[in-house]
Amino acid sequence: MHELSIFIDESGDFGEYDYHSPYYIISMVFHNQKNDISKPLKTLNDNLQNINYPNHCVHTGPIIRRENEYEFESIENRRRIFNFMITFIKHIEIRYKCFFIEKKHLENSVEAVGNLSKQISVFIREHYQEFLEYDSIKIYYDNGQVEVSKLLSTVFNALLPRIIIKKVIPSDYRLFQTADLFCSMELIRLKIKNNTVSTSEMEFFGSLRDLKKNYLKPLRKKEWI
């Protein structure tokens, strides 16, 4: 079986526009199952074990902003965890795509969902023949938001055959955590564009130059254009 796995995560919500949450982002990570990731995966897990984070589910946004389970963690260890994920991504054969909306330009959640559906539909049609090469396509999503679950089911099943949608537990799949990282970094990219990067984000990355050179630029090499 020639199988494509798509891991999907999101950032933001479909509520009214708020200055602190102006975007809604959906990220997709595409993995052809014939491409083995076992060695980089073992390296990632070993590295996390070595700093006392065994079997840890990596949450990129909180790592950067020192939130939730990372509230009392040192910046050195947070950077180590983040860089372990970046190294993992560099050494595996995946592609990603991010879709986003800026909520202040939309009237309501219906318009937001419609806009995202159109973006994803256009992307699928642009790469339609490549999608058809697979015997099956499995979509992994944690059902975090009802609107996204409906959107994914509607768009993918309408445009492609042999679609399977599976509910995922984020801690079970490193590639889902990778989708989370791409989502967080797309948000950072948009914040740079609009000059709204936070103090905690700048503290984590050190400088805009380092952020762009060491992280954003290398990650964009994985984008499915």
C-alpha cells in the first residue's frame, strides 16, 4: 500500500477578532509512509530522555512563551527541547503547508470556515495528481475544534478518494507534534510581518536575525509549494 499520512493542527479560534489572537492557522504535515523516520525519531526520543523529558509530548507555543508545563523550566532546557524538534524535522522526509486567515477581515465563523475551505480546496486541486498516486490517505487530527473536523471531512472527502480520518492523541505521534511546531512558527512569521512579536518570544530566539536565519528559513525548505 502506498499511503500518505497527513497530521493536522491549528492555532487560534473561530471567535470574534481579538488583538491578542488575530489569526487562525491550520497546519498540515505530509508523510509518505515509505519514507522511514525511525532513526531520527529514536535520536529525538533519546535526546529528550537525556534531559529528563522521557515520553514527553512537545508543545511548541508554550515552550517559546514559557507557559503551562514549561512555566518553571529554564530557557536553556526549553531551547534544547525546541532544537531537538528542529533537528528531527531537518532529518526526516516530510512536507508541510499552512493555511491562515486574519480574523479582523471576516464577519463571522461561517465566513472564516468558508475561507479556509477554499484555500485547502485550491491546494488539493493544484496537487491533485500527486494525491491520486496514493492508495490511501489517512488524516490525523485531535478533533480540537468541531469546525475544523467538519471542514476536513467535507473538503477531503469531496475532492479525493480513499480518505480515512482518525482521531489522534497528540502524545502518541511525533509528527502531530511537528504539525504543532509548524503552526507555532507560522504564527511567529505572521507576527514578524506585522511587528507584533512578544517580549517572551524575542527573549527565546535572541534576535530577529537568528530567528529568521536559524529557524524560519530552514523550515520553509520543507514547505509543499
